[in-house]
Amino acid sequence: MENFLAKELKRKLDESTPRKFDKIHVSKRPFQVPKLKKQWHNAYGRPLKVPTSLIPPLQPEIDMILCKGQSMLAIELKYFKRKGNSLNHSFYEGIEQALALLRWGFDHVALWQLFEESISAEELWFYGGWTWTFLHGEPKHGGLNLPIEFTFMLVTKSENEYDFRPIQPRFVSGVHVRGIQLDVLFPIYDRRFHFRTKHPNPLVKCPEVQKLRRMLVEWLKTQKV
């Protein structure tokens, strides 16, 4: 389902006016490319063959890569749907894949959680809201302040059309109320929605990571979008 929704997101973004990204790549699997795999091993060696070196593993799949000018944003998608009395994923799923994407030298890496429309506001906050706090909150508030962009969205379907509307959580505090409010924003392809990236990849200046980025960029130039 993540692959299908990634293609829908790409289609919507490609059709948006003004266009928000120059190129969008979906479901790229660099580990399946013999030339790229060979370049990887030439640069780092092979796992278990070089015991004195740390060999970074190839990322199995990159769900989306959004390109604008020389800047690249990689997206890890997770789709949440109802499964019995709970949802099909834990709130933390996808964080590990997003962290691994930092090794490719993307300018920014993001985790996008997509929730089917039947999911209640309470569940949206428990999953999406807690992930937001966990990733971006200060340690004293239970957060890790990780360099990963994060958005959670409500996915609605009308006939054969899907809409993707980000949700903005905010703390509400007053005399008679204290808690969380979830505001549904404009769809991400709407001209009134603005992408904001506040968490740059701290690894972009690492020499090994710069090599990986150059290899990835050259390979993406050969790929259809």
C-alpha cells in the first residue's frame, strides 16, 4: 500500500500548480542495481570480508525522493490502517529506515505517517502526535530531537481520488482546558501548503556520505520520473 500511495502522492505533486518539486522518484531500490552495488563495495569493502572496517549496509528501498534544484529530500512512508482493535503498525515503525537514509547524504530525510480516515482523533494523537513528540521534543519532555522531518497525514478517498491532508498538533492550555488539538491542514499539493524543512542532515559533510551521495545522484540521472 505504501508503494501505491507514494505513486498517488507523486501524481498529485506533479500535477500541482505551481509545481513544488523538479523531480520526484518513487520506490527506488539501489541495492538491486549491480553497478551501484559494485561501487558501494569498491568504496567500503564487503561485509564480513573486512573485519577491521565498519561497512554501511545498502538501504533496501527508498520510498520517495523529492528533488528541487540541487536539494534532495528522502521520504520514508508508513501507512496506518485499522487491524482489529488496534492499528497495523507501532508508532515508532519507520524511524529506523529514516535514520538509515541519512547515510545517503540527502539534505533532509523525512518520515511521513499516513492514516486511513476511519482512525479516530484519539488514535491519531496517540500514534502521530506521540511520534512527533518523540522525534522532535527535548529530552526533558520525552523527545530525542532527531534530525528527521516528520509529518502525519489523514488519507481520504472519494471515488478513485485520494487526498493527503497533513495534521498539525498543538498544545492547548487555558483555565478550563489543557491538552492537544489536531488541526487538519491544506493538502500537501495545494498552493497554500508550504513545505518546511527544519532538520538538516548532520552527516552531509562526512567524506564517506558525500561519496554515497555522488553515486546516488549519478544513478538517479539515469532513472525515469
